[in-house]
Amino acid sequence: MQRTVTKQQSTFLCLFLFFFQTIMVAQEMLPLLEIITDLEQKHEVRFSYVEAEITGIQVVSPNSTSSLAESIEHLNSKTPFQFNKINDRYYSITKREVVTSNYCGKIIDGSTGLPLENASVLVGVNKYTTVSNSQGVFYIPNSYISESISISYIGFETLNPYSSSISPNCPEIVLFPSISRLNEVLISNVLVRGISRNVNGSTSLRTQNFGLLPGQTENDVLQMVQALPGIESSNETISTINIRGGANDENLILWEGIRMYQTGHFFGLISAFNPSLTKEVSVYKNGTPATFGESVSGVIDMTSNNNIARKFNGGIGTNLINANAFLEIPISNTLGFQISGRSSINEIFETPAYNSFSDRIFQETLITNLNNPELVSNLQTNEFFHFFDVGGKILWDPTEKDKIRLNFLALENHFEYTERLFTDEETSTLKQKSEAIGLSWERKWNNSFITEASTNVSHYLLFSKKQDILTTQEINQENEVLELSAKLDTRLKLSDRIQLNSGYHFSEIGVANTQDVNLPRFRDYEKNVLRSHITYGELQYASSNKKTRINGGLRGNYFEKLDEIIIEPRFNLYQEISNGFAFELAGEFKSQTVTQRIDLQSDFLGVEKRRWVLADNDEVPIKKSKQGSVGLLYNYEGWFINAEGYYKNVEGITSKSQGFQNQFQFSNEIGNYSVKGIEVILNKKWRNFSGWASYGYSKNDYDFENLSPSQFPNNIDITHTVTVASTYQLKNLKLAAGLNWRTGKPYTLPSEEPLIFDDGILSIPYNNPNEERLPDYLRLDLSAEYHWDISESVDAKFNLALLNVTSQESILNRRFALEDDTAFNSEINRIEERSLGFTPNFSVQFLF
């Protein structure tokens, strides 16, 4: 096992060194005076400066191929001087003024959420000029605060904020790329800092400078999305996120545009995506843009920082589950590199947090059943578990108009279970891993037209080997997915009000499933491949006063092997009414060809039971969904209220994909489900305090025509959900508390009738499916964070998180099984899956 991990990590290290040595451009440190003289001779210009201030300063030389404007921009960012253009021939060099002022602002890139350095700020009619620093912050002298303000940055729309928007609190001022102005933020910092509600109905979460969520030591992106109403996990794992009553496999999870088939470490308790690498998450619950397909529920789109770092920075840290590190390396002005990695630390020592996670994930699986001392008194067992992930990005801007990006990601969970009986020894193994790599080229042809071409590969493997020391039986199971994808996107700004997005997408998905048993000898291997051709187009309209915004799109899918065409319309309307009120209307048709199924509860050692399968329009149809929603928003003076009602219908689900644990466990039927619900969120911000409460109601029902009864509650039907939370910040200290309550999931009780005997096997007779409800779920979480500025270049963050403070033992699942399905006097056992107990976690991170 150790050799496997080391080999994969070494592979990516070699890959990094190869690219580093291949494309690294050497940079010289030269005297600033020498650089200025060279620029004067090369471009026939003259600089005016105080020689005594310039003498002795060393700086990285601009590229020899850079234009005069590019060289001046480089020197503005790398020196403490301001280079000002007087006319085409003369420039002045002045030392930047250190402004003492209580008035400031922070300029943010609206597309990435990152600070914009060197944005120009003009006050009055040339009365005062300044630029933003590396944190995007600028200062204005007190004497100029009543003057007009103009903020500009190359490639972004110029903004003229009111002077009243500048305050001692350094409020965020968002600039948007000129061609993407229609994707405007409706409200920033919903719930906590870093969550923004957009006018297209989506929600953006930015991990940089993110506020504190209850119970979290780091910004786990898939835990963050569960702070939003309508998104939850019915069994506490991030690998089973349910969006508006949909199953987890019905969500499209994208990392840098690449579909990911594995989303969790520790088999679902931790996000597989390193928060140090993932900078922004966009979540769509309805009205999804036409560029997104292959899902009948929600979309979670994750991206890393897409800008070349201005300076070298990074961080290292650890918590009670894993250790992590990340680096952002600016190789030159046009070339940069990002890399991050995490690895579990339980091989060194097992912490209370690890033990709590282990107890939760392995309960009532074949692992814990084998570990039962009542089974075999002489049986000795040993466990080994390890996970890691490594990801990175190469950023190259060959020209001002071109951006080329190479992304890669690898992650793995590895579990081994060893049994010893006298001199015999057998080891069972469970491995889950994914690799992804993608290449993209974006070109901005002019201020109105952008194209992006991309290609990527996504590979997923789930493998288990179960060796029974008592019977010498060996079972090998394998599920493998390989997806190849190529895509061309175009964005055309037709006018200040209308933008057209269109594109073509080709994908080839191959899914293989293997089952191999030695006693009795049995082998089954199945592989399916499906090629898809997709075209899409979308018009975005914004009225001149920005109060009306309409996104309307159409997506056409052609599936080669199935010879089927599916047309999917998408629609989103935002209409501002008055006095902070706005109205939203959204609808969509979507489809999905890849889904998951469960054949037996004991599949893959009972830990990761689901396997991916491909639609064949026979036993596994293409899933199709229709959804509509209407909402009302109120946003005024720190208050944010959003109420939304929705209806969703999904057709083409199979009973094997639903994980039935009652009379339908072995059925293979096709049906549908429908969900209707309401989501309400109330948020109030006051100075350093933010409090919010959300409520969700839903009614989620199955309809299987060939089952009896045909209609009954969905396995993940949760009727009522309530979340109450608050955060508070006092200088460098942040505190957060949150309470989560929801009604229990449905389950099925055995009936009082005698056991059913069929073909030598006994089975349990059941009452009507999902008539009963589990007890309510309740959890109280706390967290705290302290930020310590150790020096100008090094910071430290200390986080404490307490999950389930009251140690509430909630029941997540309840099923029934016979002790022996061949004995008529067999007892019916009640098997329960319980929530995480009290779980403390602590993290330390050093940033430089």
C-alpha cells in the first residue's frame, strides 16, 4: 500500500519538475536605474525622477519582448514608485504617497472573487490618483472624500461608485470583466463572508477570506454548499449530497470543467477537493445555464485561482485528520504554477476525530461484522486506512488576449482489513481513486468576443477484494469509469444589454463493471460506451437600468449508440420591483445518461455500495427531469430574505439505484419521483455579526407502475428542515454556532405475518413501504478561528471545531435483516446507522 501511494505522488512530482524545467523563464534582478535607461533607449521616451530615490534599488527586469505599457505596468507592481504618463514621450516617476486616512475600499474581481492589484482610482477631476495594493485595498485622503470616484482596470468595466460607498470598514467594490457584465452579483456575503447570491439564480462561494461556518476547521467546499437551503446530506456524508430531493448521483460535480465521479475522502465524510486549491464554487439548483448537462438535479462547479500570482505564496497546515500544503509560484509575468496536496495522518497517530469518523463510516458494514468477537473468538484483526490528494495548475498567458491552463488532480482512498486465525492470514482491500487532467485555451479576440477550447480526461476506479478466512471464498468487484471530453465555448457581446453564449461539446464515456467469485466459480464482466454530441446556445439580456435580467437557453443532445435526440430548454428571469423587492422565475429540462445502482448491500465490503452504470434504454433508461420555481427576494439595509417554491419531476429512475432495504430490495423496475417544496432563508448582518435562519419543506414521492403499492414516499424524503446559525468577528477572532434540525427519513417495518419461504431462502414480509419515520435529527456545532499576523510575510490561523456538541445520537438509517435466511426460527434483527458522535477537531495553518 505504501509503495502505491509513493509511486503516484512521485509521478506527479516528476510531472511538475518536467514542466518546471521545460517552461521556466529565467528572471534577472537588475538596478532600477539601468532598466529605466534601457527603456528610454529602446522606446525613445524620457523619464523624470529623483536619482537619489532610484539609486540602489534592484528589481526583476521586464521581459525583453514586453511593450512599453507592459513594462511600466510591471514596474508599477514591483517597485514602490508610480510611473505616470505625461504625454507620448515623457513620463514621471514619483514615490507612492503613504496615505493616512480612515477611508478605504477593497477592489474585487467579480468573476473570481480575488483582489485586483494595481486598479486605477481617480478622485475628482485629476485631483488625486492612486492604485490598489496586492490585497486590492486603496486609500483616499480625508480631504477628498466628497469628490467623485472612478475605478478602472484593463479588461474590466469602469465603475463610478458613490463616495458614500467608501468607509473606514474598507467595503468590497466589485469590478466585472467587460464581456461578462451580465453575470452580476445581486448581494455579497449572504449568510457569511464569501457567499454571494447572483442575479442568474446561482450562488457563488469563494473560499478565499471565507467566513466561518459552524463545526468546520477549514473551508471544505462540499460542506460549505450544505449551508444553502435545499441542499443537505441525508446521512451526513458529502458523497451523498441531495439537492431538492434528488439522489447524489443526479448532481453534476465539476472541477475545472471536468466531471468528477468521486467526491469524498474517508468514503464520504471529507470533501475530496482541497480547499487550498479550490477558490470558487458556483451552485445551481434550477435555471441552469445551457452549457451544463448530464444531471437531473443540481450543479456544483468548482474552480481554482485562474490568475497568475503576483508573488510567491503558500501555506502548510494540519488538523486531526490530515496534513496539507499548497504553493502558488509566479515563474514570470506570463507563467505561473499552483500545487496543493493532503494526506491522512492516522498512520502516525490516531486522533479522537479519526476514531469518531472511523466509527461512523464503518458501522454496520462487513468490516464491523467481521470484527465481532462473538463471531470467532480466536480471530485477530488489523485495519489500515490512508487517503491523499494532489492537484495543480499551470497558467500561461502568452499574450494579453490568450490564457492557456493545464489542470491535474489525483485522489485516493485505500483501506485494508487483515484477519488472522491461528497461522492463517487473509487481507481484504477496498480502493477508490480518481485521476483528472484538462487543458484549456481562452482567447479574447476583442472587447466583445471570447472563445474557449478545452479537452479533458476523467478516470474513476472502485475496487474491492473480500477474502473470507473461514470459507476461503474470494470476491473481487470493480467499477471503472473513463470519460474523454472536448468542448468549444463562445461568448459574444451583441450590445450593452445582450450577450450570446454558445458552444459544442463532445464526450465519450465508458463504464465497466466486474464481479469475480472463486467459490462457487462465477465471473461477470460488462462494459458499455456512449458517445454524445451536444450543441447549445443561450441569450442573456439586461435592461439599461439592470432591473430586468433574462437568461434563455437551449441544449440539444444526440446520443450515438442510443440514436436519440433530446432537446432541453432553460430559462431564468430576475425582475427588480421596488424598495429592495425582486421577483424570480426559473425552469429547465435536463437529462442524464450515467447513474448509480446498488445490487447488494454487501457490495464493496458494504462501505461504498454504489457503482456507476451507463444508460442502455433497456434496463437503464436515460433519466429526464423537468423543474420550475418561483421566488421573491428582499434585500435592504442588511436584511436579506428569499422565499422560493419549486416543483421537480424526474423520470427514468430504476429501483436498483434507490438502495431499497425492504420488499423492493431485489426488484428491477423503472419509475419516477416528484418533489414539491418551499425554501425560505432569512439573513441579517449588523456590523461584525451575521445571523441566519432557513426553513425547507418538501414532499418527495415515488411512482413505480409495476410495484405494489406503486406510490409511496421517497427513501430520502425529508419533510421539514431548519437551520439556525450566527457568526461574530472581533478583530482577529471569529466565532460561529449553528443548530441543524430535520425530520427523520422514512423506513419500512416488518409485518406480523410469517417469514416468506421461496426456493430454499427465507425473507421478511413487510408493511407498506416507507410508512414509518425515523426520529428527528438534531445537531449543534461550534467553531472558532484566530488569525495571527506573525510578521509581514507570515500569518498563522488556529481553528477549533466542535461537531455535535451535545453528543446527540441521531438515527440516520434503520433496516431489518434475518440472522440466518435458511433457518425457520431465525430472528429478525434491527440494524441502525447512527450519526457522528461528539467530534472535536483542531487545525493549525501557516501562510506565507
